[in-house]
Amino acid sequence: MHLEEQIDGKALVVKLLDSRFDASTAPMVKERFAALIGEGHQQIALDMSEVEFIDSSGLSAAVWALKRLGDGGELVISGPRGTVMSILRLTRLDKVFRIFPNKETAVAALRR
Amino acid sequence: MRTGAITLSIGSHSENVFLIGLAINKIAASIPVTEQAAFEMEVAVVEAVNNAIEHAHHHNPAKQVTVEVRLETDIVRFTIIDQGAPIDFEAAMDAAAGMENAPQIERGRGFGIIRALMDEIKYQRNGCANYVTLLKYLKQPSEP
């Protein structure tokens, strides 16, 4: 998985650049999240606007990062496409994550 | 709709699963279902293959996971075959039913997703192999 990271004030935007967030790419994303959280990043937007396919491994990596952040931080999701959003709804993760249509609205929410 | 069957096999390595997913999506796109339904079939089959790789074959790339796809006039059947230990299918289905109440769990969503996306799931143990069959019923054009 290729990632793009961008710091915007207190918020860090992590954009997934590959189209599949699945069992082969999720471990690397999880590893990167562990490093970023270890470096002190607490407000993270996971930009999924390029992701066309997600499976339970991708979902698990995102939930893992959210739990790792704990009460002091937050992971939000930005830009999910219709297919990805349908899986987030199906698994009820739309009730666990705050989800925004794009990274700008996600970052604005994290700044508040 | 055209009918037919194909068998796909991969070594048990997560890097290979996208090939199964892409093939399923392309096959599903050839039948009268929406893009969303084709995506859902892809997700369900990928979840079943992931389960086989992780739980049955423990990521041993020498072991093959096979996916049989059968397009019939009113149904699509995907059978995922592995050579792992028998599955406690009832327990897996019970756990899947609990997914709705515990969305924040880190792992164990696979069967829950399959159950929600497909019309039926069947399990058979034949010899040393597990056969997990996922069924999707197709609406006939005459139906409302």
C-alpha cells in the first residue's frame, strides 16, 4: 500500500493511494499507524477517496488504530466511495467512526 | 443470461487474493445484477478465501484455495474449497450473528459480512476438505 501523509495543523491526513484496502495491504497500514501514533499524532484523518475495495482486514486495521489512539485521540474517515461506505454501514462502523465526505471537512472537524 | 462454470485456484498467500476478487467482480458484471451487487459478491468471496488462507491453511502458500463459480439461470454459486481442519460452522454463524451488536470489534467480521451480503451459506466436509458454498439468487426479469 502506498500512503501519502500530510500534516494540517494538529491533524494528520493519511491518504491510502491504492485501490484495495485488504488482507495484503492492511498489515502495512497498521504498522504505519503504530509508528505515527507512537510519534505522537493524535488527530488522524484516514482518507479513503482512492479506495474502491475494502474487506474485513482493512476495517480491522482502522479499528485497531482507533483503539490504539484511545480517549485522547481520534481517527476519522474521509472520502469513502459508495462501495466502501456500504461496507462501513453494513458492519455498523459508520456508528463507530466519524465519516466526512472529503479531507477538508475531516480536518476542519479534527481542528474543532 | 449465459450459464457456465469456472474453477480458480491460488496458493494461500494474501497477495494472491485480489486476483480472485477481480475475477469474481468481472464475472458478476456479466450477469444481470447491479455494480453494487457485483461488488458485494466480490467482497463475500474474498472474505471466504481470506478465512481459508488464515484459519485453514495458516498462510501456507503451498496449499491451494479453490473457488468454483457456477452461473445458473437464477442463481450464482461460489464454492470455496480448502484442505484445513473442519470448521465449527455453527459457532462461526453464531459469531457472525453477533457482529451487529459489537461493531467496534477488531477482528472476526468475515462470516458476518458474508452472511449479510449473500442469500445463503452452506458448509460441507468432504474427505479432508472444507466446502463453503455461497449462494446469490438472481431476480428474474419478470419480477417487480
